[in-house]
Amino acid sequence: MGPDPDFPYLSENERFLFPNPIEAKDSSIVAWGGNLSPGMLLSAYEQGLFPWYSEGEPVVWHSPDPRFVLFPEKLHVSRSMKKVLKQNIYSITMDKDFHEVITACSAVKRPGQNGTWITADMIAAYTELHRLGWAHSAEAYFQGRLAGGCYGVRLGNAFFGESMFALKPNASKAAFLTLARFLFDDGVRFIDCQQHTRHLESFGAIDVRRVEFLSLLK
């Protein structure tokens, strides 16, 4: 199924009002349907939602409770990662090859997941957001080849992390930590990591109640 072909296409300057996540009966799902047009995606992030669904399903809009968030003062860089970053094992760039990063993220096999939630429709939608200046990537190159990276969406002083991948040890970590430091130095107040993972917990991300996250977002 995927995006509804009959749903209106919203430009980056148009908005859609989603149901209030605070009133959601589910601990994550708030709505389903619609499409992945720029205005729809930006509306979702502004209201504390993001799309996450599998191939063959309608678009499902989530606002998890609790939300996993990384704050500047909580950012943790392990000794081993400080060494990796200091030795410049990887060459880190930003927004150099967004499409290759999101495509590589879609190909990563993840424990407990059959297939990928980063469908062809998602790749096209976020690549368009990148073209418009809303979505960003960080790349880690090893000997001239892409070895890892991550991407997400920035709205003002909030960054919404979407996914990351690594083909070499610590490549995604190097890309993410470099991006996080840049964002925090540039005034970002928090990075939304969406759902709890040990990987992101090691960087200092913590659980925040949905109501508190929505308040921070405003």
C-alpha cells in the first residue's frame, strides 16, 4: 500500500493537522494514512510524529511514549571513540551524499526485523526533503569509500535522527558523534532518537515522557 495516491500533495509551505498525540490511546501509533509529501512530513515532525511502517502497509504515524532523546549536556563519548575520532580513521563529511547514505541504511539487516521500513517511497521522500534543505546526512569515508553514516531532519533547534549504518567498525558512531557535536555547537537543543536502543544509550540518550517531549518541541 504505502502512501495514499489520492491524498493531496503538500508542498513544504503547506501543513496538515494530525490528531493530538497526548490524546492517543496507543503508546506509539497516533494516525495512519496520507502520504510522504514535504508538507506532510514537516507537519508530522513539528507535531511530534514521524512515519514508520513496513512495505505493503499504509503510512503509520508514531509518537512513542516514552521518547528517546539526546541532550547536549548528556552527550557521552567513550575513550575508544575519542581515540577513533582523534586518529581520524574516518573522513567525516556532511550532506555530501545523502541519497547513498539513506539507501545504505535501507539495506542494513537489523535484529528482529523482516525487511526494511526505509522503503523506496521513504527514500524518495527524504531525498526530496534533503533537496529542499530540511534533511541532512553525515558520512564516514574509509580510504575514499563510504563506510558508514546517518541522516535525519532539522527543524530550527531540534534534530530528528532517522537511521544510521556501518560497513566498518565504529563508522556510524564516528559520523553520528561528529554530527551531534556540530548540531549542538550550532544551537540544537536536542536530538530526537525516537526509540530506545543500547547503541544510542551509550551516547547518553535518555527516555523522556511524551508529554515532556512535546513541550520541549514547542
